Amino acid sequence: MGRVASELVWSLLGLGLLLCSWGCLASAELRAPPEKIGIIGAGIGGTSAAYYLRQKFGKDVKIDLLERGEVGGRLATLAVQGQDYEAGGSVIHPLNLHMKRFVKDLGLSAVPTSGGLVGVYNGETLVFEESSWFIINMIKLVWRYGFQSLRMHMWVEDILDKFMRIYRYQSHDYAFSSVEKLLHAVGGDDYIALLNQTLHENLQKAGFSEKFLNEMIAPIMRVNFGQSTDLNAFVGAVSMTGADSNLWAVEGGNKVVCSRLIQASKSNLISGSVISIEEKTKTKQRGNPTKMYEVVYQTGSEINSDFYDIVLVATPLSPKISNITFLNFDPPIDEFHQDYQQIVTTLVKGELNSTLFSSRAKDQFGLSTVLVTDNSHMFINSLGIMASVREKESPPPSIDGTHVWKTFSQEILTKEQISKLFLSYDYAVRKPWLAYPHYKPPKKCPPIILHDRLYYLNGIETAASAMEMSAIAGYNAALLAYHRWNGHMDMIDQDGLYEKLKMEL
Ligand SMILES: Cc1cc2nc3c(=O)[nH]c(=O)nc-3n(C[C@H](O)[C@H](O)[C@H](O)COP(=O)(O)OP(=O)(O)OC[C@H]3O[C@@H](n4cnc5c(N)ncnc54)[C@H](O)[C@@H]3O)c2cc1C
Ligand SMILES: *[C@@H]1O[C@H](CO)[C@@H](O)[C@H](O)[C@H]1NC(C)=O
Ligand SMILES: *[C@@H]1O[C@H](CO)[C@@H](O)[C@H](O)[C@H]1NC(C)=O
Ligand SMILES: *[C@@H]1O[C@H](CO)[C@@H](O)[C@H](O)[C@H]1NC(C)=O
């Protein structure tokens, strides 16, 4: 009797163990990875998504990147007499940790972007001129604006400090299903409220003077985002970090990060312009009919198509920029008519007519960057001496007074306008961009989840457009796609993450 009973006990136990192991497996084990993932756009957003998708889904998934132009997108260079200069996204903040990590992991080098002295021109005179002596700058600033610049610094620090939490969340694999939820997780209600206030309103309420806003803040917004302090307060803070010291760039050009990310992620780059996306039911070689996305793209005069389990759209969905049609989706997926503004980058090799800005003799004009106020009536947003992507430090000193200058302007500069700025010039080259959104708060960010397994990265630009923002969006979309594929809903949109992860320290 004992034997039968004990056998029964053992087999029950065995069954129990078996059940447990199944149960445990079912919750810990993952669904088979997708076969194929398509990413539209090989800028920093799309390529960083490829990098993180490979890390999450493993070596077997095929990843295609469809790109209609050059790898790098808005990270691009222009050549002036055999040297390359950044023409799009150029400076990176020391606390942009994804960009920093890419450079390290991909064996690239960072170079400091040239400091040089900055002046602010108001159409008549230089209202502010930086000095190479730190103490003199402080005295000038205090003299002119009281302690507002110090307070401004603290205002930016506070926003940046909170923003840094995103790195913690992402390194613990947490994902967010909307830009607002992501920003809420880093800074709470006050933080997303920044999206719906203009920088001007926010800083005015905080007691900053009109003079300070016009002379110090507006020129910084103009050089970074081509508009004044009427942009949202969050992108305003991001823009202010571009006035910090210790900014850097990637040696050889920032766009090199994108091509290295493609290599490192073993993705397949397809040259083609995506025309449409449609969900279709496809029977795979083995197994049941599966819903997949058909992506139709044009290469030269040829039309091709491919099927993907998951698709990431990593370009602004705006008819003028990407012109992708979403066929037969219910509810329909609209393009988000985000209004991207034109900014023209012009590189000029020549000698500046410094008397335009200052009555000082030209060998006494020590500024290497001139910013302008809104009421300056200048046809440019900024003007600065550039170092090439190969020069390790600041630009080489000039023997003949000529430098390579970069200007940003709303419109393409005429020959007359260039001649007005320069005593003489040898060479000029330009690139017009649909650069970043025209910011007009209040605004809701476009969704990240467009459909079941169809994700959109560039809605984050409605909050703020920068390389690091696109890298954050790329990582987030990769995590989101992964967790949704595996049904790990507890890794998405978690509340109280900051407190929770603090406890884990
Ligand atoms: C002049 C300028 C200065 C800037 N300065 C800075 C700076 O100093 N620091 C900073 O951090 N940021 C800066 N930025 C912003 C930064 O460059 C961008 O935020 C960032 O590069 C955007 O990357 P992305 O991958 O999201 O988009 P993009 O780089 O625009 O990539 C999208 C890609 O998709 C491709 N594509 C579009 N439609 C299709 C289609 N239908 N089929 C196939 N491919 C398609 C495009 O060709 C493009 O390569 C600047 C931008 C500009 C324009
Ligand atoms: C967008 O694509 C459609 C075809 O899909 C084309 O007819 C139209 O001219 C394109 N628009 C732009 C602005 O390129
Ligand atoms: C330089 O600019 C000043 C001020 O606008 C102008 O008077 C002068 O003629 C310019 N010099 C040349 C050589 O164009
Ligand atoms: C911001 O404004 C938009 C558009 O008016 C609105 O949809 C959104 O809910 C607002 N967000 C917040 C946090 O108030």
C-alpha cells in the first residue's frame, strides 16, 4: 500500500513540478521573435532604433532600413574647399548620454566644438559681448541683467536634472506609449505643462525681465530653433542647454554614428522611397496566416514591396517631408501636419565685414559668433566661425583674415546679402532644410503607436527636436515594440518609476 501511495505522491509531485515549470516558462519564456522588422528612415532615430531592436530581439530577426536619401538624414556635412563641415545637427551636450554611449561603443571619437567669444547684435550695436575672462563676463552679465543669468542657469538645470531620469528608466527596459507619458514619468504634471506654455510666458511669470528675454534668450532660440521665445518652454530649455560649455561633436561628422549603428546592428540598408503601408494577411512558409505590413517603396523607376511583422516610421510624417500613404487602416492614420520650418545653412569662406556689427577696427573684433535679437531686422539668425569635422580643436588661426563662417537664415541668401556680410569671399555653399517644427504651444504630441505593430518616432519633435531626442525615441520605440510583442504590459507606462527605481539602489 505504502508503495502505491508513495508512487502516487511522487507522480503528483512530478506533475506538479512539470506544471510549474510550464507555468513558469509560459510567463518567463518569450514568444518567438518576429521574422522581419522594417524601419523607414536612416537618420539618428531610425538607426538607433535598429541598434536597440537588435539588442532586444536577438540575432535572428531581419532588420531592414529603408532610406530614400543619405544615411544620417538631418545629420549631414557640406564641403568647402576639400574640408567637410556640419550642415545640420552639429553640437551635442555633455549629458546626451545615448550619443555619448554610441561614440564609445562604436569606436568613434568626440571633439570639443570650438568655444570662441559670442556677441549679441540688436541691429544697431552689440548689446552683449563675451570676454575671454570669465570674471569679466560675470560682471558684464550682472551689470546688465542683475542675477537673472544665474537664475536662468538654475531654471535649465532643474529641467535637465529631471530629464536625466529617462536614462535610468530606459536602462531598466521601461517603455512609454506616448511622448506625454514619457515626459510625465520624468517630471510629473509641471513638466508636461511646459509643452503647453510658451517660454516667454513661463519666464515672464518667473520674474525675468523683458530686456533679459530679448537680449539673451531670444537670440539663443533663434540660432537653435529659428524662432523667438514663443516656442514651448520645454524646447526652450533644451535650446538653452545648447548654450552650455563643453559641447562636442563626432570626429569625422555626426552622421558617421548612423552608418556605424547600421553596421553594428547588422541591418540591411535598402535605398528606396516609401510610398505606402498597408496591413495584409500573409501565410508564412510554416504556420498560420499572420497579419503583416506591406511596405511599398520606389527605387529609381522601380516599385518594390516587402512584408514586415513590425514597422517603425522614423521620419516626420508630413506630406512635404515623407509623403507616406497609410492604406485602408480603420480608423484611418492621418499624416500629422506638423509644420516644419525652413532653415537654410550657408557656409561662406571669406573675410567678415566686422564694421557691420562694431565700430572697432577689424583686428580688434574678437568675436567668433554673432547672435541677433528679434528686432535687429537682420536677414540671418546667426553667424559663426566653424571648424571642419576633422579639426580636433578650434578652427586654425587665420593668416589672411578669412574663415569658414556658417549662417542660418529663414530664406536663401542672395549674392547681395552675402556681399553685405563679407568684405570678400571665395566660396559659398548652402543647404535648405525643413529643419524642425515651428513651435506653437499648446500642442498635443502625435501618437507613438499608430497601429498594432506600427510605431512612430518623430512625434517627440513636437516636444523638442534634437539628435538626443530622436535617439531616446528610437530606444523607446524598440522597447515598446519588444514588450508589446511579448505581452509584457507591466513594462509599459509604469507610474511612480522614479520612486520605484530609487528603492532598488
Ligand atoms: C540646421 C539644423 C541644425 C540642427 N542643430 C542641431 C544641434 O546642434 N544639435 C542637435 O542635437 N540637433 C540639431 N538639429 C536637430 C537634429 O538634426 C534632428 O533632430 C535629428 O537629426 C533628427 O533625426 P531623425 O532621425 O529623427 O530624422 P531625420 O534625420 O530627418 O531622418 C529621417 C530620414 O528618413 C528619410 N525619409 C523620409 N521620408 C522617407 C520615405 N518616404 N522613404 C524612405 N526614407 C524616407 C529621410 O531621407 C531621412 O534620412 C538640427 C537640425 C537642423 C536641420
Ligand atoms: C505624394 O505622393 C503621391 C503619390 O503617392 C504623389 O501623387 C504626390 O505628388 C506626392 N506629393 C508630394 C508633395 O511629393
Ligand atoms: C562694411 O560694412 C559697413 C557698415 O555697413 C559699410 O559702411 C562698409 O561699406 C562695408 N565695407 C565694405 C568693404 O563693403
Ligand atoms: C496641451 O494642449 C493640448 C492642445 O490644446 C491638449 O490636447 C493637451 O491635453 C494639453 N496638455 C496638457 C498637459 O495640458
